[in-house]
Amino acid sequence: MPVARSIAEQLERASWIRRMFEEGARLKQERGTKNIFDFTLGNPEVEPPALTLEILRRTVERGLPGSHGYMPNPGFPQVRRAIAEKLRRETGLAFTADHVCMTVGAAAACNVILKSILDPGDEVILLAPFFAEYPFYVGNHGGRVIVVETDRDCLPDVRAITWAITNRTRAIILNTPNNPSGRVYPASVLGELDTVLSRLPNPPLVISDEPYRQLVYDGQTQPPVAAAIANTAICYSWSKAQALAGERIGFLALSPRLPDVAQMFAACAFANRTLGFVNAPALWQLVMAEAADACVDVAAYQHKRDLLCAGLARAGYEVRKPEGGYYVFLKSPIPDDVAFVGRLLKQGVLAVPGVGFGRAGYLRLSITVALDTIERSLPAFARALQSA
Ligand SMILES: Cc1ncc(COP(=O)(O)O)c(C=O)c1O
């Protein structure tokens, strides 16, 4: 049975990721895992906060009746009330349980909202560089991707976004702190975008994908997108802030300022079920009613960022420190980022080329690695640069 043409095409487009992993696995076998420095995956390498694990234990032991059964599709009402309360605190907006749908991570939240708003051929604006899975999410629901470049500093170019909006534009996906660029979008840029959107007769929805929201460095914070932009749906997960990526727990929250928000919420609750998620993991919902604000040690990630960036700069790379998130987005010393990733590979360093995120000429390096991996990899980065 042949697979669908659209999936065959997507597999082909994603095949560079597979090839890189295969090559990485081969090198690890050949040279030993310790001699290969893998900066490709944003997979949390630390354990979840002790408080979260303690609440998980207590929740299991308490064994509340009904804690393992079906519940309303958007999630346990008391959990949604707790998340709404947190969002009210953070944004000053009148969120209630009827704006919050618990989801199977941020990936599911993005798919649920896209499923709820897209008709075939509707357009979704992505700001390059972008998370490599977004085009597939948009494609899942018959949407058409429109790529708009960010500026030289990887911040949204509001004028370029304005030009790209047509009467088919249904959404703009914003991701801050950004994967892969590490930029934290300032309130001024968000405000500028809101001003432009609020003048349109049918403004597109801003899908604010914010799984890195708490991972911001140097004492900065991420200004809440929903507070700055009226037409916002928040996609969140605890994968990064609590190192729970395998547990699949997050939420979708619709801004109370959205027109027809009740109808949109009904569509999302329906999509959450019919996409096959049915509901978010029951136990983890109950845990998050109490542990929503817990966070891994952000200072430890900042330390790794500093060590990697300082080492790369010393070796002669042009590097901008990420303001948040998991990744250093490094300028490739030669224009062909795929070729430079090949040179790094020869030195035992695995990195992802920027072209995979819609911005050639860059490389993405994850900081979710052991300190020792960073320290031992620096001579290999230096050798790759000398060979360039
Ligand atoms: C920008 C972005 N959005 C969404 C996701 C998916 O998050 P989750 O695994 O929590 O669903 C990721 C994961 O890496 C991401 O980087």
C-alpha cells in the first residue's frame, strides 16, 4: 500500500534530519559515544523539578476517584480553572476555565488551533527562521505556508508581515523565546504588530507558541504576547520549563479578547478529541493544577550558554548569545551551512544546518548537553573553523 503523496513529499523534505541522525549514530559506533559531541536535539538533559515529582507522587497516592478516566475533552475543570488563574496573573486578562484546553504538549496545541481555524488553501504566516515542524502542522490541516523573513537580527519585521497578509491569511505563528534564533521578542515589536493587526477588518489570529517562556536569561523576562496582542491563542507546554518532554502535557489558551471566543473554544475542544488526542494525560493535568509554576534551574542553562558562546567566540566564530530558549544560532563561517555541518561532523560535532529552519548560512546548537560535552567539544569546533 503506497503512502499518500503528500506524506511522501514531507518525508523527503525531512530526510536531511534522518540522514544526519543516521550519520551521527554511525560515528558514535565508529568512534565511541564519548568522542561525538551531539548538539542536535533539544531534549532536556536535567531531571524535572523536585516539587513536580513530589506532587506527582502525592497525586498517585491520593488516588482521587475518577483520576484515570475520561473527562470533558478540554480537561479537568479544576485544572483549567487553576491555569486560567495563572494566566490572569501573568497577563492581566480575564481568562477563565472556558478559555483553557489542556493538550498533549505544545505540538498538539498548535495542531488543535490550526485544525479549528483552517479551511483548505487558507494561509498561515511563518517567520523565518522557524521551528522545522510548523510547515508540517500547517499542511496537516490543508493550510498554505507563507514564509516572511525576520530582520537581520531575527526579530519580526512588522512591515514585511503586513505586506504578506491577504484575505486568505488566517494566522501568524509567533514563537518567542525563539527556536532556533534564541531571540526574545520585545514588547515594542509585539505592540507594533498589534497596532497593524487591529486596523484590519478581519485580523489573522496570532498563534503564540511559547514552550520556552520561562527560559529567559540575564534577568530578563518574556513580555506576555497575549497581553500585547489582542487576537492571540497561546500554545504552551511544560516540556522545557519542567523537563517533561516525554510526558506530553501542555495547554491551549484562547485570549478572552478574541471575537466569538466561545465558538472558537468549542471548535478547539472538538478538534482536541477528533485529532485523536481525546484529552491530555489525566495524571499530569492534576499535577499541573499544583505545579504549573515550577521550573528547572534557568541559571544552569545560562551557564552552559555562556560557556559555549565564549568558547566559540574565542575560537573565532561570530556568535550572538541567545536571550532565551535552548539554542545557539551560530553564523556559519562559510555561506553553505550544510557543507559546514559536514566539516563539523568530520571533527565529531553534530549540529543542525539553518536551512532546515528556513535560514541558510546558520547552524543550530542545542545547549541541553552536559557541561563536559561543551568543554571537550571546543577544540573540535576550532579545528572545523580552521579547515573552513
Ligand atoms: C518552538 C517549538 N514549538 C513546539 C514544540 C513542541 O513542544 P512539545 O514537545 O512540548 O509539544 C517544540 C519542541 O521542540 C518547539 O521547539
